[in-house]
Amino acid sequence: MLNYLIKRLLYGILVIWGVTTIIFFLFNILPGDAARMLMGQRADISSVEAIKKDLGLDKPVLVQYLNFLNDLSPVSVHNASDKNSFWYFNREKYHPAFRIFSVGNTVVVFKKPYLRRSYQSKREVSSIIAEAFPKTLLLATASILLAMITGIVLGVVAAIKKDTPLDKFLLVFSSFGMSIPSFFAAIIIAWLFAYVLADYTGLQMFGSLYSVDDYTGEVYVNLKNLILPAVTLGIRPLAIVVSLTRSSLLDVLSQDYIRTAKAKGLSNFSVIIGHGLRNALNPVITAITGWFASLMAGAVFVEYVFDWKGIGVVIVDALEKYDLPVIMGSVLFISVVLVLVNIMVDFIYTLLDPRVRLG
Amino acid sequence: MLQIEDLQIVFKSEDTVIKAVDHISLNLGKGGSLGLVGESGSGKSVTALSVMNLLPAAAKITSGKIFFQGRELLKSGNKVMRSLRGGNISMIFQEPMTSLNPVMRCGEQVAESIRLHQKTDHKRAAKQVMALFEKVRLPRPESIYRAYPHQISGGQKQRVMIAMAIANNPDLLIADEPTTALDVTVQKEIIQLLKDLKEEYGMSLLFISHDLAVVSEVAEQVVVMHKGCIVESGDIHRVYRHPHHPYTQGLLSCRPPLTGRLKKLPVINEFMNSELKNDGYQTPETEKERKEKLKVIYANPPLLTVQDIKKEFPLKKSLFGKTKKSIKALDGISLKVFPGETLGVVGESGSGKTTLGMAILRLVEPDEGRIFFDEKELLQLSPAKMKQERQQLGIVFQDPYSSLNPRMSIGRAIMEPMKVYHLYRNNRERTQKTIELLEKTGLKAEHFNRYPHEFSGGQRQRIVIARALAPQPRFIICDEAVSALDVSVQALVLNLLNQLKQEFGFTYIFISHDLSIVRFMSDRIVVMKDGKIVETGDADEIYFNPKTEYTKQLIESIPKRIE
């Protein structure tokens, strides 16, 4: 188990290094001058040059790449004394950071990965992500929980009521849910529940996790705003979970051990829930975690329609403005999250099915 | 105790109605044991399931009554049936491999039943399970309690099933083919266990099997079923010694005889249609004929030589992929097979006999050793050369249900190897050859476009054999080719294999756990245990004068007939 975890983490680091390398070279090969972007069209040449020097854009690409890696790596090498050095250990950039040891002028530190600053807002990219990601995480978790719980329940119902009108209705609903585009669903749902029925539901067309009170100006957490985007995002995974649970459970219910369970004298409910469902969950979990992972990368359309300021919106904004550090930082962050989710999923499998052996 | 009166069960599908059980009546007294014998599809399992009220949805009971301790079961509600099931009536199923819930610990599956019927708490139920596990002679009850089904052997799983069945002191135990999926040695132990438990608990036992020899070891009374009807019933000794019905006579004689060597096994249809002619059954091959045949065979150089091959399967690997723990599936096997010979390989599951077959075909790559086929060293050949060589080597697998692609018509399945080896000029010729093969293996030309699910187990095994013959091999490995089949179907397939051998002059390696079948088929026998050869020699010599304890034990386990 521990062996496996270590192996997976090592592979994960390899994957992230690969992603880092690809995005670095991708954005360095692309045309576009970051210093110009930063200063605007009318900046004078000397300040552009100064910025270039400051960002290290005058250095060879390979040096820039190594520096980029050095900034990202939790363990990095810096120059401790020369303030003009490109490798200078700048406490303002790197914090929190701890010196591990130093040899002469060179110091090896353990630090939080430094994702640099946005060209546009000059804010640290890590703080931009720290602000946006929890919202995405909350939205993704809410919609996945909704899809999982409702989906499994409806799937079980459909399996038990196989070939009845209820089952057929659920199947039609499920194929409808699978095929409806999310931006369209978002608009329809926003219009229906927050405009036509707004008096009954009391929901707003859009709004993020934090709202500002109109009278007092106080900022408060508004969980109501979560409902519509979560439902919208949940529709497709819900539809998939319903049909997967149904078919997987039907398959399991024809197995020999279900007959054994019935022969013990167990009630239908215990047979289906106690013996059937757990065996049927594997494909469902695969689908759910896959969706969860992709939702973590931000559901751009839905976040946009509902103005939910998650990581999807951050990335699209940054792309529009060619805000390289933000794009690179977010993509990297998402790939780390995906690697972690995947490792987690493997462990969930072992909990659900003892036959799955990690190694 | 149990009384079935005039029971009729039909299976309804969209346009057909099949009578699975056709007006049968039977009676099982308190503490008695009744054997129910028949081929697959004879309605014996359906009868048992109707007692449990566990019939599949497609089956409908159209007439009849089932009484259990004076109570009409077919009129009883769900609640009553639930309390009877697992309590007063319990059942052991055929497939121990799939009959236990794979994600639940073994002990918990038994404890669940105890808690349900005896309304005890977790702790007491667990204690009872432990005692039961000891009673069914499971080694290390504590660790098996905590084990998941995939972690224990088939025989152990069946013991867990038996523990589950006797957990609530049932009055009636139904055992549906409880030993069919197991090795002969394990079969013997399980049957003994059932007999002992029956005595101890005073249960009535309904024992269902396709094999009359097995039934004769447990049952006092026997009922023989054929196509949903009872064809014969009565005292087991009487039925065994003087079977009245031709079907029973056929069933009794289609097992390979324990003495003498027949050229061909009798099959049931010949008894049923009274076509039984005296064309070789009654006159076994004489010693002299056999010697002469063997002399011709052993005059040639061997076709296949296996030298000291080894294969280990890793069980546990360290962080850097180094093997920490492994199992030796083949531990230095050497053997020779002569052209035209049939070499039998016998051993229990886990003895490495299947791995041996796979290693010869290089379906698993041996770690060490050399294999010569027709003077060529197989393990040194490049993949392309090996592919060429494979044309000469056919294999027939154990399970005819899973070794055919369900989405491929059987004609295409048989034609596929011909295409792979670019045999014949075009598809029309290949189709022609496929139809010839179908007919040679006892199938019909019109089966060409049908799919595997439309065939019975015996027919499927014929299809698999036809497919193995398609690339015109010289050498065929039969890996437990008849183990999954009923005895009656077994005889047909064995006859087919022998007939094909005579016609095409094949060389066989015949792998099985059942020594009586291996002996019938083979000229020489190799006995395997734990990846090693424990004994090898002439088939009759090994059978009648076994040298090692292990071989004696294998012979001892063959279901004996009543003397």
C-alpha cells in the first residue's frame, strides 16, 4: 500500500514536471511580448528593457526554463547575498520559505512554490488561485454530491422497476440530461428559476459565493447562489450516474451470489442494497470521479452564465489578456489537483472492492 | 418432509413455451436422502429452485403442489418463505466461485444468515460462525472468517457455502451440483463432509447431480430426470444394478470404465434409440493390440521435447519492481511427446498443468528451459516464426462458455484462424472448409451463421474443437476440454476427439484433473503436483500400479460404483 502510494506520487511528480515543461515552452514559442503586455503600447523602450531584465526575459530560454522550475520546486537553490542576481533569495517573492543549508553564497531553501505575479493586476498568482479555487471546489463538490446521491437512488429505483413506465421515464430523462449542452441548460435554468419563478424561489440570476449587503455594505457568504449553478452542472453527471447505476445493478442482480443472498432468506431490500449495490458501484465511481476531476478544472460556461467567480472564469480572463503567469499557474495547479484526485480514486476502489490490489 | 406433487414449470419467452418440468412427483422423508440425476436442461435445478421459491422471472409454475412439513409452499406468502429460506430449508449451489459475494468477508456472509434467523447479536453470531467453520473442516477458521472469497480456494469456498447452509440447523438441505466445479480429490472430501453433517444434524438431503456415480455415494433413493420428466426412480442400489430405463442405462455406461480399455464410449442416444450395436464397446482393446500400437508410436523420434522448463509468477513486488514473493507454477518440467501419441497430464488445480500447456504454445513465456517442436527450438524463434509454428499447434480450452466470442458467428470464429494463416485461396473456399469442419465435428452446415449463445455446452465444445482444427494443426493440447460438461456429453466429446485423431493422425496432450478420463484417452500419463512431475509412465501401468501416494490419492478420489 505504502509502496504503491510512493510510486504513484513519484509518477505524479513526473507528470507535473511534464506539464510544466510543455506549458513553459508552449508559451515561450508563441508570439507575444510579455513586457509590452505589462507596460502597454505606449511604454518607452528603456522601461520595457528594464522590465525584461527584471523578468529575466533577456536570458536564454533554457536559463529561463531552469529558473521557472526553480521557482516552482518546493526545494530550490538561490543566491543569498547578491541582490542583483537573478537567483537572489528574495523574501518578498518566496514566502513562507525556510533555509535548509547554505554553502558560501548559495542557499538551498524549502518554500511554497512561487507562481509569480499577474502581469495585469500585479497580484501574486497563488493568491488569485487561492481566492478562485475554493469556489470551484465548492461548486464541483455540490454538483457531484447532488448527481451522485440523486443519481444512485434513481438508478436503483429504475433497476428495481425495470420495464415499467417509471423506468422508461427515467431512461428518457437520462438521455435528455446527457445530451443537453450545459450553457443552454444554464440559461434556461437561470431564466426559469431566477426570473419567471423568482418570486417563489427567491433566487438571483447570478451572483458568487460572497454577496455584498445593499444597505450595510457588509460582505456575507451567500450559499443560495450555489443552488442554480450546482444543479445545472449536476444534470449531465446525474444522467450518466442514473443509467450506469441501473445497468450495472441489473447486471449484478443476475449474479449467482444474489441468489445465495436470497436463499439466506434476506428481504429484497437487503439483497439489493446490501449485496447488490456495493458490487454495482465500481463503474459508477469511475464515472463520478472522472466528472469531479473535470469539474475541478472549472466549468467555464456555467461559471460565466451565473457569474460564479471560480477558476474557469479566471483562466478565460487571463487568456483574453495574455496574462501568462496566471494561465501557467492555473494550468499547473489544476494538473496537480487532477493527479491527486486520481490517486485518491485508486484508494476508493480498494475500499469498495477488496479484489482490487494496488501494486 | 418434502413432497412434490404433479409439478409443472414452464419457461415462457416471446414466442416459445418450454416445459422445463413436466408433471413430476417426488417424496423425501425425514432424515432421508434423495438423489436427483439428469443432464443440464433436464429440469433438476429448476425443481430445486421451485422449492426455495427462487425461480427466475421467466419461469412459471403452471400446476402442482409442494408440501414442506405439511405446509403448502406454493401458496405461502413471501414472508413465510423468507423465514423458511436459510432457516428450515437451505441450499448449496453449483458454482462456489461465483456464489459468494465478492466484496463481503466470508465469515460475515455466514454471520448475516445467523443474525437474521436466530436474532442474535454480532458477537454471538461470530462465535457460532467460528464453530461452524471448524465443523466444515476449514483450516484456520479465524483467518478465513476475515478473508474475502477471492483469497481462498474453490474447495474452501464450497465449505463456506456449506457452513452457511447448515448455520441454522435446517430440516432440509438442497445441494445443487455441489462438487461439479471442483477437483476430484476435493469432491471426495466435500461428499464425505455432507454425509457426516447429514448424520449429525439429522437433516433430509436433496442431492442434485449430473453424475450418477457421485449421487450413488450419498443418496439412498434416486430419481432420474430427462427432459423435464422422471424416467426412473427407486432405491439407489436397484437403479444402479438393474436400470430399467434406457436413459439410465446410458447414463451409467457413458463414464469411462474402470477396467479394460474401450475404443469408443457408449453414448446415451444409442441406448435411447436402441441402436446399441456391438461395435467395439463390449470388446475392449486387447493387451496385444495396444502393445503393437504403442510399438509403432515409440519407434519414431519425439515430435515435442520439453526440457527442464520453469515458470514463476510473482505474488508480491517491491518498490522497484523486484519480485519479493512468487509461486513456482512450473518447476523443472521435462517430457517428450511422440507423433500419434496421446499424453495425459493429470493433477489438481494449482499443480501447474494448465501453465504447462500455455508454456508449450508460448502463451506464457517460460523463464528457463528449452522446448523443441519438430526439431525447432520454440523459445528461440522470433515472433513471426513463432506465429508460423503456431499453425501446427492447436489448443482447446476448458470453458466452452467463455472461450467463444459472443458477438462472432461460429462460422466466422472457425474461419478466422484460416485467414490468419492465409490458408486457401479465398473466402469461398474457406467457407467450404468451415462447413466440412462443422460436419466433421458433428454440427450442421446451417449452424454457420448462428451465434454461440444458441448452442449447448457440448455443442460449444465441438465448435471450439472445430476452431482448433481450422489451421490444420498436427498437435493439439486439450486443457480440461470436458471438465465443464455433463458425463453424457463428456462421452460424446471424448469419442469425437478420438475419432478425429484416427482420421487426421493428431498428437494430443490431454490435460485433466480426472484420472479415469485421462487414462481412457492416453497412452502415457504424467502426474503433476506443485509444478513438478511426480510420476510418469504407461497409462495402464500408472493406473493399476501407482508408485506415489499422490497418484494413489487421485485414483482413490474417482467416484466408485456400488459393488
